[in-house]
Amino acid sequence: MRDEQSPRPGRPPHPGGTPPRAERARRVADTLRQQITSGVYPHGMLPDERELGHALGATRNVVREALALLSDEGLIIRRRGIGTRIVTAKYGHGLERLTGLAETLVDYGTVTNEVRAARIVPHAPKAVTERLRLPDGSGAVYLERLRSLDGRPLSVDSTWLAPDIGRPLLDRDLAHRDVFDLIEETTGHRLGSAEVTVHAVTAEPDTARLLEIPAGAALFAIDRLTCLADGRPVDAETLRVRADRFALQALVHRGPVAPRT
Amino acid sequence: MRDEQSPRPGRPPHPGGTPPRAERARRVADTLRQQITSGVYPHGMLPDERELGHALGATRNVVREALALLSDEGLIIRRRGIGTRIVTAKYGHGLERLTGLAETLVDYGTVTNEVRAARIVPHAPKAVTERLRLPDGSGAVYLERLRSLDGRPLSVDSTWLAPDIGRPLLDRDLAHRDVFDLIEETTGHRLGSAEVTVHAVTAEPDTARLLEIPAGAALFAIDRLTCLADGRPVDAETLRVRADRFALQALVHRGPVAPRT
């Protein structure tokens, strides 16, 4: 049995046999992030460095470096003499079902929206009309909402809606309700499905100010095109979500064998 | 019909009636990112600022600012007199099915792996043995691979495997094959499913160096626990993936009405 000191013959990535500290710290940070996200530390405090080192098979120096990485991510706060506090559990958003934010987070707290824009744009940009399959030059409804969970900013959502779908929403309670929910209520029909694309980006200064995070912090930019049950696209939006408070989750199946090419 | 100059009564987010330029630039950047990712510009060049402004309903100043944001994300390169080139199309990785990277990207190019670590760790950390449901103090196999697509770095993957599953892999072609594929070949069984959690983080200096991106650039950190068809967890890993070359995609369905609480 090869042991930790003997890398594969011909592939000596770490001449000394032991990976450099930065790599070990990254590995320990990964494990801790996974544990924090999955609720291993329900009381919001991490064990001390010695105990963490034992559980994670790492020296105190490596643990300290891993904690610094997670502190940079905004996941934890370290205070001398007090210990390491988890800033906030990350809210998991499942990718199996199409849900609005307030629906998803109903168990975590109350979502409120600061409606920063809610208006009819008489001539929507061509890129928008094409995506919503509207005639060239058609109007569309534009919404921008700063969404908070229990009063703390979570995301900035920019939403374009087909005019017949969006217009009735302008008189509804956009500050407290999900757009999905309102669309279903005003049309009397369930939504069908959405194409979702998830990007990781960094916050430019304006978004950072709105979301109360440092400029340059990691963000999700989630692009979502939502269709009615008949397949008509009616809602094209980009959600910018704080990555220190939010993770995406999915249960993925292997399925049948893919054809070999 | 309310028009663009009349925000909702009582909610005048933009006193002048027009949103500030940073917001408009963000909105235009979102649309462009979506278009680039979905292959609207197959020849790899963006139209000039005037044409983009027309398609996106924005002034040239706003278009210029949006292009600067996408340039910071590493998506495009601007050259005076030549125009705006898409650095590389983003590779979409579907979240509907559990697949290895080489399987997913088979249409885009050839995935190769620099195997930086491939060894048996005699006493795996407690956090790892618990996750893989191994006895306390058990060994495990650790792999670290720098994965490239057509010779350019795409991700750093750190993988812990149950010892009976991982040991046979140490003699296989880890430089050219997916771990999923190798597990199925050596065990003779298909994998079942995986719990996937997706984080957005920024690259610390060591990861940045490996992936050849600036420190502080956005990354995906994807945590994945993969099980055999009988539900036994055998593979716990974290993938750090360059966000300028990669996006996650899913088709999400609305499904039945959720119970109200």
C-alpha cells in the first residue's frame, strides 16, 4: 500500500512529499465550507483551532490559514478570545424545482423587496424583445428589486416581462410577493419551466453598495428565462445574489449510459 | 399606461426618472453575458458599440461601461481599432445529469489532467471518514488534479475516495480519464446520484496561479458527494472551476403547487 509520503512514480507533484501549505489550507477550507453549509455547526460557533485540526487532519497553522480564507469569503468572523463565529448559515436554493425566492426561503425568514424600478418601457431593447419573442419595437415591463431576507440584502433582481404579463403586476404588492406567484395569480395559470444559467462574478462597486458587501466580493449572476406552461417565454431576468449568504443545491442522478463518441 | 418617466408613486428610486448609468450598464452587461453564453455571436466578435447600443437600447457610454464590466470578468478582450473579441465561449455544464468533466465537454475539446496528488492517506481526517461513512481512523485515497481543456486550465479538483474504490484507480490513466468513468469500470457498477452544492468564491493566490487567472477572480467551488447506486457515498470532492470559462445550466420545472405555510 502506497502511503502519503510516496506520490505516484513519475508524477512527483510535491518534491518534499507533502503538499505546500496553501494547498492543504484550501482543502481544509473546502471541508469546513461544506460542513458550515450543511449545518454541522448548528449553534453558529466553530470549535477551537486544536479541535478543528484534529477533526480535519491538519496542523494549527493550516487551520488558521483555512479560517482566513473563509473569513475573506465572508462566511465567518474571527475574534480573539471569543472564537470563530459563522456569520450566517448559507441559504440553500434547490435547483430541482422552479421557485421564487420567498417561496424557497419561507423556512429561513421573511423576504422583502425594495422596488427600485417598476415601469413600462415603451420600446424595449431588441435583445429583450427577441428573447421574449415579442414583435420588434414592442414595449415590455421592467422591474428592479433589491431583495432582503429579514432586513439584510440578499440579491438585486432585474426582470423583463412581456407587456400583457407584466402590466397587471405593477399594481400588485411587489414589495412582499414573488413575481412567479403574482404571474400565476393574475393569469390564472401555473408557470411551466425555466432555462437557468448560473455564472460566478465579482461585485462591481454599484452592486456591492446595494448588497452591502465589499467591491470585488463573489456573487452569483443567475440568468433565468421563465415560460408559461405552453412554452411561451414571459420573464427574462438576471439575479445577482450574495455568495456569502447563498448556495445552490441539486441532487443529480447518473442516468443511462451516454453514447460514446 | 405608466411610462418610463413615472416610477410607482411613493417609490421614486431614481429622482431624475432615469436609472443611474451604473445600473443601466449592469443591465446591458447581463444581456450581453447571456447572449455570449448562449452562442448569439458564433464568430467570436461583438458588433461595434453603435450597433450594440441599438440592439440593447443603450447609449454608447453605457455600452462602453458594460463592455468594461465583461472585460473585468475575463469574458471579452477589447482592442482599439480591432474591436471586441469573445475570449472563449463559456462551456455549459448541465445540472440535470451526473457527469464527469470530460464526458460533458466531449463536444468542446479534449480534457487532460495534471495529476498533482494521487495517494493513499493512511488516516483520513475525521471530517472525511464521517462523510464517506468510513470507520474512524480509516484510510482514504486523495487525488488532486489540475484539469485543462485543450491545454488551458479549467479547474482544480480535490477528491477523497473510499479506500476500496480509490485504490484500483491509482494504477489507471488518471491523466486522461474521468474518475466517474474509472469507478464504473473498476467496480462494474453504475454510479447512482450525487448531492451537489455550488458556491461562488474568489481565487486565493495559489489557486489563481494554478488556473492562470488573476487573484481575486470569481470561481465556482462545487462540492459534490457521489454515491453508488445502493446509496453508499464513495467520492467526496471539491471542484474549483474558472468562472470565465464555465457556466452551470439547468432546465427547471415548476411542478405541483407547494403547500402554503
